[in-house]
Amino acid sequence: MPYPYQIKTLEQYHEEYKKSIENPEAFWAEIANQFVWQKKWDKVLSYNFTEPKIEWFAGAQLNITENCIDRHLATHGEEPAIIWEPNNPEERTRIITYNRLHKRVCQVAQMLTNLGVKKGDRVCIYMGMVPELAYAVLGCARIGAIHSVIFGGFSAQSIADRLEDAQATFIITCDGAERGSKNIPLKSVIDDALIGNKLVKKVIVYTRTRTPVAMLKGRDLWWEDEMDYAEHQIEKNGVVSFPAEPMNAEDPLFILYTSGSTGKPKGVVHSIAGYMVWANYTFINVFQYQPGQVHFCTADIGWITGHSYIIYGPLSAGGTSLMYEGIPTWPDAGRFWEIVDKHKVNILYTAPTAIRSLMGFGLDYVKNKDLSSLKILGSVGEPINEEAWHWFSQHIGKGNCPIVDTWWQTETGGIMISNLAGVTPQKPAHATLPLPGVLPVLVDENGNILEGNGVSGNLCIKQAWPGVIRTTYGDHERCRTNYFAAYPNLYFTGDGCLRDAEGNYRITGRVDDVLNVSGHRIGTAEVENAINMHSGVVESAVVGYPHDIKGQGIYAYVIFEGSHHEENLTKQDILQTVSRVIGAIAKPDKIQFVSGLPKTRSGKIMRRILRKIAEGETSNIGDISTLLDPAVVEDIIKGAQ
Ligand code: PRX
């Protein structure tokens, strides 16, 4: 049996779950023993959720790249680690074997060392979905540098903020990125982000699109040149290798920025050993991965899903990960199905927003594709509605593929609540049961734990699991107040949740001011701050509303007092401002100009009212008697979009 800790029956799930909760140390020690350690741990787990201070496998030393690459070389060095499908279907597919991946990651490690990158340095990676992005991530891990991948859709201003927060000293980027019919000029965005930055020493540029770029003497270097040079340095008798730096189990592996309900995005920090074990365990169990299968996770590596289920999960399992450069609808809405057919994909893991959008194009794009290789389907990032679930099951899975509805977050490192494909029961639109190691509790507003089934409340986790967030970079207090302060001794997820009569969990959505737009997490405060940067804007309030494809859309109420107020043009200006400050993903879908916002006497905006109006509710607004100026509501309803 290739994965001794792969759960095969419902009965076994219950046994393993019980063990994991009653004796987590013994449970995880047995699993961790399957990995390569340079030194074993002194203690499996010690933690408190008050500071918080969480340590898994303390005293151990390891390098995650030995677990993701080196240990597979002897047995299946010539098997594909990554299958890369380009944006343009006419272009050649690239197959990267484990031997090749090893070579490239060693070259990156040497290249970074040549440039002066040291253990613990923060390296920002801003690239399109090319194999070199995976090499860059793993090359950092090989030498113990902390990678911080930034999604290619964020603006120069967003990148500048992240560089500053992470105190990053090196950047790896591309000249440009291909996405559908678009060419995104990544290097030029980086140039803008670096205006005024004094910390970044080197920018390495990989050539993808042959877009002309400015190369600053002394700072900017070509990936190709540096990689060639590194190869010559470390090649001996035709073999290229670079020793994996011994790392402490709790050393940080990466920082990934994500939005919260207040202020700027925060840098979620994951540490090496716990994250590795969690990404691997969840990958093998949820997807029931079998050696040789092709796993296609459609996420971007700029998000946690790509980190855990394109790179670290599949590679730590010695699996084959399909990485796709483009978008679902280019050159047409059949692209995913074509990729499944072409590469005989066995596991397809995607987001409800993609399913809903492809559903809308009809079945013509599915009809002539052979999808018979598919064994398991997965959904992530937002609640999946029943219609999309059934369409996915029937038309893509042909009624034969279990669907895993996986609930988790950037902060949890890997999947937390999900059925195990074909092993534990599935229920449309329900994430179902917690994975071993995960102890969910529901609490009411006063922090009382709700016992029994058939209850709903705020979702918290009571016990430390290996993949839990360790800190927010540079600001531990923020980590405490965001996640560990709302309820004593509990990790608070920010999600509302229902536990049905059988004990299945159903996530109902965020209970804080965080939106989930096409599976992307966006803080309302962030969007408001961006809108308020426009010179004519006095104040704004942003709420979410149900959107057929995106799950949630962004609705902005704006008080505008600028000159030359021509409504349509001003709306465009505001959208442009948001694109500049955050990125196109945060552009409001609707903007309504208002003369005032519904505020209480103490000056607090009553978002409940704004949400109702955005949802199209005009008659049943609820109590407005505590408002400073109730008449404002009437005006807003009249102008609603
Ligand atoms: O609200 C939940 C929603 O996405 C949030 C986490 O977003 P992010 O950190 O960007 O990570 C997304 C990928 C893991 C959660 O707080 N969410 C995620 N998965 C599901 C979900 N909501 C319902 N069902 C899911 N399966």
C-alpha cells in the first residue's frame, strides 16, 4: 500500500478520527514517521491558543524539498511531477519529471545563493502560471528562504504594500504573463511597485512573453543567464545537485497575504513541518490519490489552494500535478474538458464560480470530449449551490465520480472539513465531516458552545491541527486578535455554519466584513479605502450581494462631491482607481451615488440596511429608528441599481 495512512472505509474514518482527537501526538507521530527528517522531533505538539503559540514537531530538522522531490527520485525519477499545459493550446505541453524538477530546483537554489539570498530572507514571487514558478517556490524552500507568492492580478500598489510588510529583499518575476487573450506586463508592474522601495536588491526576470521590459543595471537580471551560470557551477559528471538546507520544523516556509475585515491584507505565516504533513495528509485522503494519477487543480499558485494542491500536497505524495497557465474560457468554454481529455486527468479540483460560468455556456462544449478518465471531482473556495453541484456531477462526472466539497482557508493550510472521496458520504452543498485532527465547534454570539445536531452558529476549531496559521508576519498581536481573541481557547474562522441532524457541516458564508467574489477573498474595508482614494469621493460603503456566477458581487454606495460629475465617466474613474490601488479583481460590480449613508447616532454605518438594499429588498428593511437621518434610506432605495 503506497500510503499507509490513506483511509479506505467509513469505519476506519471514524476510528482514525477518534484517535486523532483523543491522542493527537501519537496519531501525528505515526504519520510524520513516513516522511524524511534530518533529525526527528523532541515533542510532537505543544500549543496554547491564547498567545497563540503553536509548535508541531519541535526539535526536528528537515527540508520540505527532500520530501517533495529527492525521496521520489530512486523509485520514480522519470515519472512526471508536473504536466504543464500552456495558455495557447497550439503551444507545446511541457512534462517535468521528478529528475528534471530536482535539477531545476537545485539550479534555483544555487542561483539565489549566488545573488546573496540567505536563509530567512523574504523572496517575493510575482509570475504567471509557468513551471518556473514552481521551481522558484521550491528553490526558496531548498535554501530556507521564505517565499511570498503574489497573485498576478494584484496592482503595483498592492505589491508595494506586501513588499514593505514582508520586508522582502528579492523578487522573481516574468516579463509578462499570458492569460486568455491578455498579456499581463508583470515586470512593468513590478517596476512601478519598486518606485521608492529601498529594500529590494535584485529582481530576476524569466522570459515568457517576449514583452519588452526595462532592465535596471545592477538590480535586474535574466533568469535564463543566472540559471545557466548556476548549472555550470554545480554540475558534476552530468549530475546537478544542491544540498537541502537543514531547517527547524517551526521555521517559516512561506507568507501568503489574505484579506480580513479591517485594514490592509495580512501576511499569513505557515511553518515547514506541520504544513507539509497537513498538505500531504489531506491531499492523500480527501482525493484518495493513487500513484500515477493525474491531479488537476485549476487554482492559481498565487492563492493557498495552488500552494497546497498544485505544489506541496501532490509533490510530497510523489504524484503528478497538472498546472494550467490559462483561464477556463479560452480559446473557448471547453478548455478544461479538453485538458481533461488530452492529459487523461483523474482528479479535477476547481471552484464553484468556474462551474457556474461554464454551465452557462451549455453542453456543446462538453459533448465531444472524452472525460472517462475522471474519477474524482472537487470544489473549493465558496459554498457550492446544489444546481452547480448536480451539473458537475452529472455532466462532468457522468454520475460516476464522487464530489468532495472542501472547506478550508488560507489560515488553515489545507482542507479541514470535507467528505473523503468515495469513502465517507457526500451531500450536495455540504462540506460534511471534519478531517482527522480537526475538532469543529459552533458558538453563539456570546461564545456559548452549541452542543448537539441541528444547530447553527459561528464556526471555530478547538484543537491545534498541523496546518494552523502560526502568526501574521511582523505583527503577532494581529494574529491573536483576528483569530484567537473572539472566543477563549478557540480558533475563529469568520464563517457561519450549520450542523445538520446527521452531524454534517454546511458552511453558510462569512459572518464578518469579508466578501467572497469568484472564490477570491476581499475585505469591504479594503475596497472602501481604495474608492476613497478618488479625489471626489467623500465617503463610501461596500457590501456584498448574491451574484449568479461570482457567488457574491461587490456593491458600492458612494458619496461624491467632486467637480465635473458626469455619472458614467465618474464610475469608470472610480473603477480605475480601485484597479490601481488593489487590482481588477476588487472592482465593484455596481456603484450607486448617494447623498448620505445610513448611520447611527454614534456614527456607525448600518451595513445591514445597505446589504438588504443591495440584495434587492426594498420593503422589509427592518428597524431604522436608531438612524441619525432615517430619510436617507428612502433616497437610497429610490436610486438602487
Ligand atoms: O468563507 C469560506 C470560503 O472561503 C473562505 C476562505 O478563503 P481563502 O482563505 O481565500 O481560501 C480559499 C481556498 C481554501 C472561507 O472562510 N470557503 C472556502 N471553501 C469553502 C468555503 N465556503 C463554503 N464551502 C467551501 N467548500
